[in-house]
Amino acid sequence: MELPTDLVPAIRNAGKILVLTGAGMSAESGVPTFRDAQTGLWAKYRPEELATPEAFARNPQVVWDWYDQRRKNIAAVKPHAGHFAQVDMEQYCDSMLLVTQNVDGLHQQAGSRSVIELHGNIMHSICSRTGKPIDNDWIDSNPGRPPASPHHPLGQARPGVVWFGEQLPADALEQAVTAAHDCDICFSIGTSTLVQPAASLPFAALNAGAIVIEINPAPTSLSSIANFSLQATAAEALTAIMDGLADGK
């Protein structure tokens, strides 16, 4: 794809880069979006009926089984070219922080080193009572749907994700907000800019004087005010950007 002539030089001159990614980034790898996951046996449920502490307290087996199916779906996919392009881009700046709303771990699989998972990681489990992490070896070796927690006599293993009604990890959110105010360039990739508080990050970066680059197939509320708005997939746009950086354009 053809890029604006001043986009690649701006990235090359950046010291600190912040990257925000949303569901569209993972959808390109074949990860069903939150609501697209409601197929087959799960079609009768709304996601909001399963992804809450109340739902887990009411019927932990149903919630655990739903997340187990989502884990299997995610385990079958791989990072795409856009994920790998982000890794390659790290060599062209002093520092890059990747903040994702996705819970699939694909950024880490691709090799990204500095990743904040605002909504947790679906492949991890925590204790329902203490919030302490539970090793996957424990999950695999203990029966139950869900297994009992090793950290509390009344606790159960639950997915290590942020549910509706729960607060984002304070440290992770603070680090992301700080990066938005300190970065030279902020990418907003594959996100509708609707889910708060993550949606506010590119706007905060813009207000702090950063160059904001949006990559999304469809326009969003950010499109009209971003310095660059590329209506393309992440793989298409990021690959083109990396080609430009490598060619010295």
C-alpha cells in the first residue's frame, strides 16, 4: 500500500513509541471477537452473561467451559505479519511499549518484549478468592471444571482476565497512561476507540503533542483528528511501514 510521504520519517525520528491494539489485531489471525465467539452450544448465551464475577459465582462450570473453548480456539491460531512487523519496529526507536486490550498472548508469541495486557491473559488462571496466579501445571493435574485453587480452601481457578464490573490492574493502567503522555508516536491499531479507559490513550497522547497513527479498516472517532489514519488491516499497513523503514524512505 502507498503511505503518506512523511509517515515513515516521523517513525524513524521517534524516541518513544506507544502501541495500542484492540480486537481487530487478533481477528486478522482468526481469533473470534468477543461476540463472534457465541456459536454452537454457546449461541444461547450473551457474553455479558458469562464474563462477570456474578456468572462465575452462579455457575462456575459453565463459565469455565466457555473460556476453555475460547482457549482452544486461540491455541489454534498464530501471530500474523502485523504482529511480527511490530517486533521489527522496535529497532527503529529508543523504546516501545505495547498496550493491548486482547487476551490471547499473540504479541508475546511474535516476540514483543514490552507488553501490557490491560484485560489479562486468557491462557492464565487465578484464584477466585485471592487473585493469586495459578500455574498451568496445577490446572492440568487437578480435576474439576474449574479445578480447586491451591491458594484458598474455598477458592476455585478462574480465567486470568478482567470481567465486566471489575477494575483494570491499577499498575498496568498507570503505566499505559504515563506512556501516553510521554510518547513521541502513538499507534492505535484494530480498535474501535469505544472501550474505556483504553480508548482514551491515543487522545491523551495527541493532547500531549504526540503524533498519532491510526490503523483500522473502518473509520472511528479518532480518524478525523489523528495525524495519520490508514484504513487498512494491521498486517497490510504495518508491513508497508516496515518496508519503508528498511528501505530508508
